[in-house]
Amino acid sequence: MKILITGGAGFIGSNFIHYLIHTRPDWEIVNLDKLTYAGNLANLKDVEKDPLYKFIKGDICHPADVKKAMAGCDMVVNFAAESHVDRSIEEPGSFLRTDILGVQVLLEEAKRIGVKRFVQISTDEVYGSIAKGAFKETDSLNPSSPYSASKAGGELLARSYWVTYGMPVIITRAANNIGPYQYPEKVVSLFATNALENKELPVYGDGLQVRDYMHVYDHCTALDLILKEGKFGEIYNIGAGNEMPNLEMAKFILRELGKPERLIRHVTDRPGHDRRYALDCKKLRALDWQPEYDAEQALRDTVRWYAENRWWWEPIKSGEFRQYYERMYGKR
């Protein structure tokens, strides 16, 4: 089996590559990544010499790059995306380009060569906010940010290739992932690394926004199962049911690291900030999937990783990141 992982130098993509190398040692893996600010080959330094792993630097929006990377591949898993909501509010154009146009380029090449399976990675954010209960795969989409709107557009395009061309497309919508190698603009990795540096944790608004904090390893096991048993044309929610308000999450991180709660600083909320995400995952669980990590275990494992791997994140939190952080939080 030969599989193309797009965005494999990013957070979830690199974790999935690690997972496949350990669980599918006979698979060939091609990693196509543009290496934007959030793409980092240090995420994969321990596998770069594996004879069945190949990295190609390229853009999913460029047909020539996609053709080169997808050659001979049986399956495609598309993680490649602009993914940070705050950046989408600043500059939505790049999100539309990568998250919609890039998906179309991938689909066209996959259709041309006849791949056996194409998995489009989407997000729970396409549903918008829900006060009570949980979203099912059949519920309407109601995205609130340019990011979630672009992801909704990309997955709708992917589904259209199933309906129109009979392409073997599967769509997944995942909850908030946490774990190793997450660029420290995302809330848990930001709070963990800020706490380790004795810096403030900027909590949006009252901090009572609720998220399902799923360990990235659980996301990987779900995707592995979907690659084997998922049905074409179907959508699968992937969530662990680890609901926790952001303020409680921040306090948990501080307790784990022995830091004082006075490091929490409430800042002006993000425009259009969804209040609560929750997924009904009965369809996935019917395939006999269960998450291994509850909320505290997922957070504890994540915090420990950042505490033990300063070599990875300290170089990142300089340069471009420092400028971004000042724009986001300096006067908030």
C-alpha cells in the first residue's frame, strides 16, 4: 500500500505518519507539505531516514506538485490546510486558496489516477456552536469563521466528487486535537509553553467556551479504522467526549506545572467565537472505535510532552511567532 499524506509536516499529519510507521511498517508513505510557518520537519526527524518514507516539498494548489507526489499512490489523506481561526480573521484569502482550491487540485489528480480511497480531514467547527446536545453528521453546516467556512467548502467539494464522479471519498470532522508537535499558537500548546516560561495565559472573554479536547493519538486510531472500514460517501464525526471549558483547561495546565493562577489574563474575546462544540460519534463507535484518553489524561500527556521537549518549541516561539503573538495579544 502506498499512501499520500498531505500536510504531513504539520501537527496532526506528522502524528499520523508516526502512527502509520509503527502500525503499518510495510506501507510506503509520501508526505507532501508546503512548509508554511506551521510545517516543521523537526516533527519527523526520527523517521526521515526510513526507506519507506519520502518527503516532497510542494503546494497542494500546484497541479505539478500534486501529480509528482500522488504518483502510484493507492490512498490520499488530506491534512493540508490553513487551520488557525485567528489568522483566518486577519487574512482569509490564503484559507480559501488552500482549503478549497487545494482540495480541488487534489481531487482532480486522485480522480485521474483512480485512487482507492480519498479521506478529506475536516473539523467540528463547520457545524458552528451548539448550546445543548451534540451534532450528528446529518446536521446542517453553520460555520462562523473564515477558517471553518473554508473547511466546509473543501469538504462539500470533496463530497461532490463522490456524488458526481463516484470517487471513493470519505469525510471526517474532528474535535480539538491536542498532543505533541502542535504549533504553539493553538490554545493548549500556547498555554502550556507560556506557563513553562512563566508568561501570562491569555484567556478569551470569560473563558467558558467549551471544547472537546481529544488526544491526537485517538484521532490517529480513528483515521486508521476509517481507512479500513469507512464507507465511501460517508461523513464520520471524530470526538472523545472530553468536554471542558477553556478556563478550567487553563487552570488544569497551571496545576500540572505548579504555576499560580494569577498567570491567567482575561482578554477581549475573538470575533464570532463559537461557545460550544460537541459531536455525536455513534457512527464511528459502531465501527468499534473507542478513545483511550479522557480529558485529564490527554491534557496531562500533552503538558508533559511540552515540558520535556523545550528543544522543539523554544526556537519556534521567536521570529514570526513573536510578531504574531504581539499582534494578537499585545493590546488585547
